Amino acid sequence: MKNLETTLIHQGNQYNTTKAVVTPIFQTSTYLADADLSAYIEAATATKHPAFYHRHGNPTNSQVAELIATLEKTEDALVLATGMAAISTAILAIVKAGDHIVAQHAHYSGSTLFLKEFLSDYGVEITHVDQTDNEAFEAAIRPNTKLIYVETPSNPNLDLTDLAFIGQLGKRLGITTMADNTFASPINQTPHDFGIDVIVHSATKYLGGHSDLTAGIVCGPKAYIERVWQRSLVLGASLSPFDSWLLLRGLKTLALRVRQINENALALATWLAENPLIKRVRYTGLSSHPQYELACKQMQGFTGMICIEIDGKNEEEEFLRAQTILSRLKLFINAASLGGVESLIVHPASMWGAHHSSTQKQNAGITRGMLRISVGIEHIDDLIADFQQAFAGL
Ligand SMILES: *Cc1c(COP(=O)(O)O)cnc(C)c1O
């Protein structure tokens, strides 16, 4: 592999068979058949053929997949229409009725719903464990366990899973391991280095990076990606040509963006931690994080995700203050999602209100005074000043 910055600009460019320097948008559902019918048969059956019919493949999708597989150090990858399409298709390519999955208490809300409600309707059993407890993963393994599914850092509390432990456990017992690497991005963490077999992403977040598309990716061994692709043919969540082109464009600056975001987030987290209005700052790059040592071991950078808890006399005051701060912030946009060039902030207890019971929120460590921040690439002085004016008089 070339150096990261070079890979981001050039990897997969052979899929651009035109003379255009920038890969065009192949906005077509279907492709001209080869006059030689045996070649056409080959195109119709080849995995991810980039020029047969869109659900099978598209040149930009192939370029994006090769690029991200290189970043994640896996043999192959498949892009899909959303992060949830990637996660659900990736899991459905591994488990069937009668199988068992070990997963965490805290996952992205859509993943939790998929594991807990969707898969259990189809006869797949799940055990949820505390991700910070290595032994809990091992104790949950059964003879029919086919998958260990992890997410680190997790949403929204930024708890970490020990990737080397999980990778070794999976290898020792012959169980597939899969990690959602959305929060870290491959700039900050490459789970394959620790023996994780499959890496999934919501490319909607850091990989795309501009909050203008939805996409997902599954990275893993070639034979497995072929199975995921076969599942995707019937589930049908292909990534559109335009979103694929936007993703490719966004990826070119991934390293620049993520490094600036890491730097901004560390400065903001440090500033917030010193403010008396803040009860607790969770940031993987602060030594106050309970798993700071593990963060330093498995991450090269600490991401733009910060989770804060506002202090108050009681829970009600903490909630009201959080609400006031949200309404006063001008640069931090109150919106779901993360990983874009613009800073976003969200109140997790409200965002998850519709999907999760209070027990589930408690399990995921969500409190009413909690705010989750996704730091962007604005100037750090302006970001700090925005919080300063939002905190005034509280
Ligand atoms: C957003 C997100 C997803 C889901 O991705 P979509 O692109 O919204 O479908 C999955 N996992 C994590 C960690 C996410 O942040």
C-alpha cells in the first residue's frame, strides 16, 4: 500500500476507463451487452461486475470499494446505500435461524433494533454484554455462536471494546468477528490490525464527510464479500451513482479532515473539562477517559466525538440547562448524524426517545443532561467562543 494520502487520491482509478481525470458519474441503470454472448454471460454472473446492471455493480462503486478496502486493509469491500444496509446485509450473510450472536449493550440505535427485534423474529438469538468487560464476551459464547459484533468507540458514551482481545477470541474459537468502525474512521483505527474479520461503516459520516449523502460499506475477505454481494442482489440496497461519486469526492480529503477534526476535538474537550458547568466530559483522547490506555493502544487519533454531561442541582435542572445550551449555540447545529465538516450537537435522550425504552437508554448510559458533539473543521477559537456564549449566566 502507498502512503495513506496518496491512496486516497489514486487507489481504484483504473475503474475510470474514460479520459476524464475525474471519474464521471455513471448515471445509468444498465450497460451495452458485449456482441460476444459468452462475454455477456460472464458479465451477468461475475461478482460486482461494474458494467452489467446497476444492482450488480457500477464503476464508481467499484472504485470506492477498492479504496476503502485498502484503507481498512481487507481483501475486498462492497458499498451499499446506507450504513444500515451495510450492517444488516453483512450480518445476514453470516447468520441463519438457530445461530447465536454476541453483541454489546450499546450500539448505534438502528443496529440495536436490527439485532434485538428483527433478527429475533427470524430465529437468531442474541446475547448483549458490557463492551468494557472482556470476560463477558467470552462467557456469552455458545456452541451455536456464529458472530461477535462490536462497535468502538460506541454511541453516545464513547466506551471502547478491546479489539485485540475480540480478534484473538474469534480466531481461537473460529467465530467471525465484525466491528462497526464508523466513529473512529480508518484514519484513527484499523480493526483488521487486531484480527477483526469484517469492518462495517456508515459512510454517511466521516468517509463521506460533508453531510450530503448516505452510504455504507462492508470490508472483509474476498469470499465473504462475494456472499454479501449475493445477499445484496436480493435485498437490493445498491448505492446510487451520484451518491457514490459524492463519496469518492469526499474520500479524497479524508486524512486532512479527520486530522483537523481530531485536533479541534482534543482542544474543545480539554476546554470543556475545565468548565464548572460540565459534570463530565467523555473523550477518548483525555486521560480522564476510564479506558484511556486502551484508546492509546488501538487508536492513532481520538475522533471528533465528545460526550458531555451538564451539571445541575438535580436531573431536571441538568435537562433544562442542556436545552438552553442547545438553543443558544450558533455554530454547533442541533441535528442528528456526525462526521461532517460542520460541527453538530444532539441531545441523545430526545433523539432516542422514539426508539428506546428508559431501561434501554439506561443500559446505553444515556442521561437527560447529556449532549453529544461531533466536532467539525471550523476554527477552534470560534467553536470555543460559541460554547462560552452559550454557557453565559448559567
Ligand atoms: C449512522 C450510523 C449507522 C447507520 O448508518 P446510516 O448511514 O444512517 O444507515 C451505523 N452505525 C453507526 C455507528 C452510525 O453512527
